[in-house]
Amino acid sequence: MKPFPTIDGHNDTLLKLHLEEHSSDRLFLNETSVGHIDLPRARKGMLSAGFFAIFCPNPSGSMLPDFEEYMNENGYDFPLPSAVDYDYCHHMTNAMVAQLYHLQTKSNGVLKVVKSAEELENLVHKETLGAILHFEGAESIDRDLNALHVYYQAGLRSLGLVWSRPNIFAEGVPYRYPSTPDIGFGLTEPGKKLVQECNKLGIMIDLSHLNEKGFWDVNELSDAPLVATHSNAHTICPISRNLTDKQLDAIAGSNGVVGVTYAVNMLRPDGKLDTDTSLEMIVKHIDYIASRIGIEHVSLGSDFDGTTIPDALGDVTGVPKVIKLLKDRGYSDNALRKLTSENWIRVLKATWK
């Protein structure tokens, strides 16, 4: 099978490296068995570019409660984590942005922070790994949006308004199964201003983790394609983090895209955190979204280094297995090119200035 270089919609590799800061260079520049992505494994997995997320974990270090503690016979309902402090997040975000540029320097040109769609398109078939700077949650941005402009100059090109906790701009969804994403209020007034300012600057807005009322506020306000970088089909797996059919239709109507995530609890119909999950479940979500809204509106959004993935996938080197399954299922080369890279490039051309 011919190779299909992939642009991936979401990874948390920078946080993994930040937490291992004393060995971060070694863990990323050399092949290891730690986490899901490093430069050598990215090449083996045909990863040509990805959205490298900066996420500020709760100061306690715990992002989610223990699944078992909240499981019941019907599913689970994790409480929303508390909001986090701006100064704490601003400091941590600055450290991780600096770390990304440090890795770019240490890589001798193999890793490159991408700031334009033309740059991204030009490196898809090259040896360079493109890194799109993404913030997963806007906690490091002040109410007056001054930091947004500074971070834009530093390379920020994609912003998730929330992770699954509230902030001054919006409200996220708790990890709740079964549940719709229709939980809580919509965007705040500062949140609406943030969306408009992102449109002006050309920063892509990520709707993953945002609750449904916030989703519809962005749909009404934004003049850019709607994007969910790492979400799946709610019809298959009815967890609060996944997208309803109505949301999928709106994304297609805006000429946007959904990055299908490999998180097992967002793939499985039973919502369980079970790594004995077949790769066919990834294909099933791709099939569903493509059949409902078109292959032009579905791509890949792994959530590598930030979630629990199928054992059969393993890490980034397992992605070609998914592409082969799609090929065997009858997806044409043209469809696979759209899925693996062209859809992301189209959306970013329409979004970035």
C-alpha cells in the first residue's frame, strides 16, 4: 500500500515532555517506548504534521478522577474539574511554548513550528515534522485578550476555548456516559469577544470539549469553518464529549472538519475505558461521519499522549494499520488523501490569515 502522510488533529506530547522536563530532549528526539509520539516513531507512522496542544493540568496533577470510583451499572458521571488560576496557566503555557521552540532548535530542522497553510502544505511530503501550536483551553488568555495577540505572534494558530472545566470564556462538558453534550450555559460575553478576535487574527477555534450551547454560539458568531479536532460520533458512542448528528451537520454546513479520536471511551458503544478495543471501531466512526456529512469533513485527531488508546494501535506507528483497514474497506486513494491531510489543509487555508 502506498504511504499516506498524515496531519493529526490533536496530541498532548508537549505536556508529556513538560512533565518529564529533565529528559524531554532525549524522549522526543530519540526513539523510545515512552508515550505515543517521538520524532523517529512519527516518521515510521507517516505523521507529517500535528496540532501540538498545550494543556495546563490542575495544580494537583490529577486531570480526571478514577473511572472505577464513578462507575455504576448505567455508566459514569465525573464532576467537572474546578477552574484554574490565570497566573498559574500563563506561567505553564509560556514554559511549554518555549520548550516547543527549544525542540525545534535541537532537532536541526526536523521539527518545524508551522504558521501558515502554505508551510503546512509544502512539508506534507517532506522529512520535516510540522508542529501547529494549539492551546487546549483558554485559561492562559486574559479577559482583555492581550495575551492572545502575544501568543499569536509566538505561533498560536489553534485554540480550544475550554478543556472539560469552566473558564471565563466558556464551559466544557464533564465526562458523562451516557449523556448528550447539552450541559450548562453558552459562551460568556468575553467568550464571544474571544471568538471574534480569533476570526480577525486567523486562529482556528476548536470545539472539542465545549458544551453544546457554546457550540451553537460559535456557530452563530464565527465566520470560519467549524472544527472539532478530537471528537467522535455521539450516535455510536453516547458520551458527552462526542458530537450529535445535528452538530455534525453544522460542521459540514460550514465546510469544517471533525478529527476522529482514538480514545477508547469515546469509540466504544459501551463507553468503557477498555484497551481491548478493535481498530475497526475507529473505522466505524470514520464511516459514520463520512456517510452522514461527506469524506471532505472527516479527518484524524488521535489525542496521542493524552488519552487511553487501543492496544492494537499502540502508538503513532500503528496509524498506517487504520489506513490499511480503510483501504481494504474500499476507500479510494483520493478519499484517503482527503482524510489524512487534504481536509486539514483546506480548513486551515480558509481560517488562517
